[in-house]
Amino acid sequence: MTEGTIADSRPTKIMYVAEATAHGGRDGYVTSQDGQLDLQVAMPPALGGDGRGTNPEQLFAAGYSACFHNALVLVGRRAGYDLTGSTVAAKVGIGPNRQQGYGLAVALNVSLPLVDQELAGRLVGAAHQVCPYSNATRGNIDVSIVLS
């Protein structure tokens, strides 16, 4: 791979497909095909809404943190490390971009209480290469990762 080239992270085989439908956009509800999700969606007060429901940024934060944590546990297990008690918290910000649209920024806060900082950094770096959310967002949005 040459410098500046992003690795092709597209799947070679689809193993699972999630399906969800939005009804009413940011002031409606979302459902999943299997019935596991049935959530009210509302604009957060910071964006002029009443906040009486979840919002796409919270759903993205939940998905990214769960996915990244799973990738972290996977790379830890492959390397022979116990990551008991580890957590990943995600913050997803939204704001206007330079193309008259909107963009996202993500901050991941990773806690690995049973490993030293140097090893934690290596594991987080490896997880960032494995995680499908990281692969999907790489080069598209700012993602910062902080070890706590």
C-alpha cells in the first residue's frame, strides 16, 4: 500500500445483515425488522428539539462503542490478555460541515484497568484496525481515541 492510500476494508463475505426503518425522521420512531428495536426518535434540546426520545447520534455512539469494545476484546484474547473490566465509551458530535451539510466527529474513551498504558495503546491500535465502525469511518470523520 502506498502512502496516503486507505486499505480496502470492504467485506469479502456478508455474514449478517441488520435491517431498520425510520418513520418520521428525527421526530418519529425507528424499528428493526426483527422487532428488537422500536424507539422514539427526537431532536435533542441542543438542536432545538424536546429530547423526548433517542437520536441518531446516540444510536451511533451505542453501536460504535459496542463494536469497538468487541474488537478490543477480540484482539486482546488473540494476544493472550485478560481485558476483564474494560469499557469503551463513545461521544458522537454533529455539526455543520464546509459543504453546507452536516458531519460527525467521534471520541472514544477506552478503559483497560488490567494492562499497562503501552500495551493498552497497542491493543487499542489493533482494535481500531479490526473494528468495522472504525474501518467505515476512517478517512471520513474525525475519530479520537483516549486511554483512561
